Amino acid sequence: MLMERSRAVLWPAIVRASRSHRGAEARCAVVVLLMFASGLAFAQSQPRARDLGVPFDGTPGPLNAITDVAGVEVGNTTLISGDGPLKVGMGPVRTGVTAVLPRGRENSDPVFAGWFTENGNGEMTGTTWVEESGFLEGPVMITNTHSVGVVRDAVIAWRVKNGQPRQSEYWWSLPVVAETWDGWLNDVNGFHVHPQDVFHAIDTTRGGPVPEGNVGGGTGMICYEFKGGIGTASRKLPAKDGGYTVGVLLQCNHGGREQLRIAGVPVGKEITQDPVWASAGQPTRDMGSIIVVVATDAPLLPHQLKRIAKRVTLGLGRNGAIAGNGSGDIFIAFSTANPGAFNYSKITHPAMMANDQLDPVFEATVQAVEEAEINAMVAAQTMVGRDGHKAIGLPHDQLRAVLKKYNRLAQ
């Protein structure tokens, strides 16, 4: 099943690669993509952070993923082709698109949402209307910095084709599309993300296990000078606190090596080989961005969801984040509760948790964010991109050794 899913996700990219190149280049692109399709299926069976003995607080949901929130679906299109020197427009390509649908493809009912920016050197389109209206209409998309426009336009086209939003008769749409920069590994100025890649990411969304690491929008990302990418985690609240679920999906692409802490341990100072920027002769600094999506089934209104989005900062801080000047740290939170609250002509009566009940939801958010980022790094594998630039995967054996050294190894 995992192999078939990986092939389904990547097949449109394989076809496009074969049509857009010539001769040996076409064969190379297809072979690389097919190899990655097989590798993705294999990667999904690899250990996650908990499996390596990283201790985390809180109780995860069954999948420890954003899809533990009922109805949430995730899809990816992953684009990998070429190697060697950068040729703008040709590659190498290390990029993609990730889609998060709050209620899945078959349900276009908007959800209450709120957003927050910790540092604004980044982009998340559509958030002005999220702030004003309190609703998220349609998916949350994540890609690379220079593909935001094409992804945004493609989402509008997809919604029109699929009859969404029905109530507004397709007159207008303000999609939420976020980005982080993958130009160290990817031909970011080659504009390799196309509308069909966006359509495919949306059309292949599903519940269940969520691929992590070098997938979708996270394909070419770097985190704390290790390979970064997509990560996810969840928390299940106890019955006394409502039994609600909080799920997180993020695309991490920030941080300097020495900043990284895992379970309170200064891992970045202990695992020092091959730091991305220093290895390239550049000063170590906090470069890049991080996008975080928080989902919950707790009945929260937009102003409360904005408070949830703010708590993302605390989860990232546990891992060493400082939200450096060059980083875009932008977060959005939504609730799948209150179906039908969006209505053009009728008064609705949504439910709302009391503010004094929110502390367990805040805590679950912080815990899930912390774990999702480490899951992303554990899953991400060493990648070589344009001009031979390399980002190494976080070494699992060394991570365990460091945790043991500080008496933090859980098993």
C-alpha cells in the first residue's frame, strides 16, 4: 500500500519530467523520480523520533499525526530530478507542494481559523481575510518561496472546477498558501512547480499516516543545518479536559546548528559534522523559515484559535528556535468543530470552550509542535542538490548516543 501510494503521488511529476526533457536527461529525471518513489515508501517505515528514544510529554493520538483530527486530509506532490551544476530553468529540482484540507476533499464547509506571525520574513497568502472573517475557506497549501503565485492560482482553478465554494458561486477566492525557501538545494528560480502539481497534491489528499521528511513542499528544506522538511504529531486530551485532539503539520527550514536542542539536550553542539552554512564557507546563522498548521476538533472561535497559533512559538522554542531576522515564522490554526457555522443568510449558534478551559489545548499545541519538528528531522534523509550542495540527515545513532550521554534516552 505504501509503495502504491508513493507511486501515485509522484507519477504526474514523472510523466511531466519525461515530457519536458530530452534524451538522457529525460531518462535521468524519470529514474531519479522512480527511485525516490520507492525510497518514500521505504522512508515511511523508518523510525520516528519516539522510536529512537526521544522523550516527549503528552499522549499522542493513534497516528501521532495531524490526521488524528477527524476529517483532516494531507497530500503531497514531490519533485526531484537532475544533479550537478545549477542551470536555471533546468534544475536540479528538489521541491514540491503539500496540501492540508481541514474537512477533506468532499466537504467544502469552511472552518473557524486564526493565524499568527512570529517573524514576518515570509509569506502566507489569504490571511488578511482569515483575520477579518474568522474563517478558513479551502485548503492550506505549502510550497517554496517562488511558487506561491502559481500554487495560489491553481487552488482557485481547482475550487472552481470542483464547485467550491458553492455558496459564493465561485465569484472569488483568497487561498491560503505559505512558503519556505529551498534555493540552497533546488533551482528555486526555475519555477518547476506547475498547476498540475498543485491539482495532484489536492486530489491525492487522504487521512491516515502522513509522509514526513523529504516530501511535498518540504523536499528541499534545511532545518538547524540538517535536512529538514515535513513533520507531524498530535496530542489527545484526557476525557476530563474534553477528550479533544490537537494535530500539527509543519514545514521546517530554519535554525543554526548550535541552536538545536532535542528533549532539552544541546544536540546541535554535540553533533557537529557537516553543518550546511559553515561547510559552504558561510557564517552560521538562523536562515530560512517555518510554517506550522494546527488542527483541532475542540470547539474554538477565531480569537481563541489565534491564541492557539501564538502557542506554536513555545513549541519551537523548546527546540532552540529564536525566530531570526531572516526567518519567516508563520502559523495558522483551525477547528473542525461547529460544522455549518459558515452561512450567508442565517444566524448560527456555534459552540465555544470557555477561556478557562483552554490551558490543556495550549499545552497540547506546544507539545505537538515540539515533536512534529523533530519527527521531520528524524525522517529527512541526506540530500545533495544544486551545485553539489548537501544537507545531511540527522544521524539516528549519534542522536541516541547524545541523549544517553545526558540521561535523556527514553529506551
